[in-house]
Amino acid sequence: MRLSIFSFESSKKFSLLRTLLFLTVFLVILKALSWCTRETSFPIMPSRVSAFELADSLDVSAITIGASYNVNISFDLLEMSHVPLWLPSADIFETEKIFEQFLLSGGAPDYAFMILDFSQLYQDNGTRQKLKSLNPSPRDQAYILTTINSAFSLIEGDILGWLEASFFPPRGIFHLSHTRALHSAFVNAIDPPERSPSARFEFPQLSDPAAPDQIQIVVDFITRLVVTTVNEDPEILDRSIAALQRIAELAAQSNVKLIVIAGAPLVRPYEEALARATKAAELSIVVDKDVALARASKALVNGDALVIPLSDVWDREVDGMRLDWFADNRHLNARGADIFTQRLEAFLSVP
């Protein structure tokens, strides 16, 4: 009698077909979980997904790309319609691919804004140690967006990150944490600082934005990312600057004015703590904040971007101690954002 691959007798025997069938069904189930939960991993994701899906019909003046420092710009004050495409802790490679895919989807903003912190120039969220991803959550979020219209769009050739994002529910879903038991065995992730549940992704107002314990959490997070990335890839700065050049080229080719603020407003004690940690980690030789930002700025200007040095609109020594302007040690609150934007507006030639 002919045996079925599902029969009891056949189950006792190894079958390549049965194994492939099982793996296929298993991956389909994982993909379904990933798809059903792709917009719940962070409250900000639905608006980003919607922007991609409706890109060719969006009537919007500006988008923001990059990381969460962009909350420092008040587009209401600038009287500009705005769609945020930044992601928490996004690196420059994710930023480039998100921008590229948004434009390919038909997005046609007049302006693209980006606040660039020097640490992003030494950050690659695809960096791994023994196949374990250090900061997988931003890469998950980026792949949710970049694969909406191009399923196999890789970020810097990161096929492992693509596989994880494609076949596992995104990180950060508490009620589905048990589904990641298998995956957690292979991932050594850094827990990012606490995020707000607000759909607008406003950062919680800390009673003391310069609280030493909160500063230490973020410093440890950033230092570990940078140390690992630099050790794994000594050419990270050159690669990041090349990605910025491609962002500028994409903007110029699409008639989008790219506006980059070179440096992010930070609480001064945080900057000082990060500088000490950088020195202690013996990174000072290869990580130079001013040189890195200067090189990045030059590359962007050569690509026809408008680059505004932070020093033109922000006094690190004085403004960095105006704790009433900050929500936490790296993000301005509404009052601080208004003040920062008013200063920024003087350098913008926008209608």
C-alpha cells in the first residue's frame, strides 16, 4: 500500500519532503504572527505604515527621517504639514533604505528633515557578536517599512536581520513575548531606555532630566553599541558617511530639499558622561565627535543638502543646562522644541 507522508508508518521514517513541508508550515505560521503584529510593536508604527501605503497620494510638505531626535522640531510652529518616518534608535543605513523606499513608493515631500547625532555615525544595528544582534528592535521596525512594497529589500545586505524581521513577531510586544522563546536563545539584545506609549511618541517628562541613573542607562546603551560596532567594523564611519551621501543624492534626484541639523540638543551632564565613557572604553582614538560631524557635514553639503551646525542654534554650555526645556536627557519637551524651532527657522528658506 502506498504510504502518505502523513501516515503513521511514514512518520517513523525520515523524509526530506516531510521535513521541508514541516519547515514551510512553521515559517508560514511565524510569518502570520509577524504580519498580524507588525503594527503593534510600537504605537508609532501604524502611522508610518500608512504613510508608505499612501505615499503616492500624500500631500505633505515635510518628512522627518533618522532617529528620535527629530521630536525636537515643531512643525506646527513652522506651519508645515509633516509625516514622521523616523524610528527609535535608527541607524543611518536604516534611514537611507526607509527614505529610498518611501520615494520609490511615490512619496514626494518638499523637504526632508534630519537631526544627526554623532553617535549615529558609529552605529550599525545589524552588528552582531556570534550571530547575536545587539540592537534588533530598530532593524525590525525598519524592515516592516522597507518591505511593504519590496519584500526582499535588504539593509546593507543584512539577510539575518531580514529573516528575523520577516518570520518573527517584532520585538517589544509584551503579550506575545512567549512566542519569542526560541528566538531569544539566539539574540543578545540591549534593552533601550523606556519609551512613551503615546502614539505621537512624545518622551515622558522626567522630574529631573539630568538624573544620574537615567543618564547612566543611556550612556551604557550608546557606549555598548558604539564599542561593539567599531570593534566589528573599523570602517563604520566611512560607511555611514557614504550612506549619508546616498541620502543626499536620493533627495537631489527627487527634488526634495534635505535639511540636516548636525548635532542634537542634549543635557550637558549626559554629554559629559558619554565623553567619559568613550574615554574609558578607549574609543577616543577612533571616535572624534567634532571630526565625524565635520566630515558628515561636508559630504552632505557636497550633495546639495542644507546643513545647519548645532552650534548655530544651540549653546551646549548654557542651553544644555536648561533642564526645563528637556523631557529627558536626549529629547526636548514641547517648550524646548518651540524654542529650538524658532532659532532654526531663521536658517530655513521655507514658504
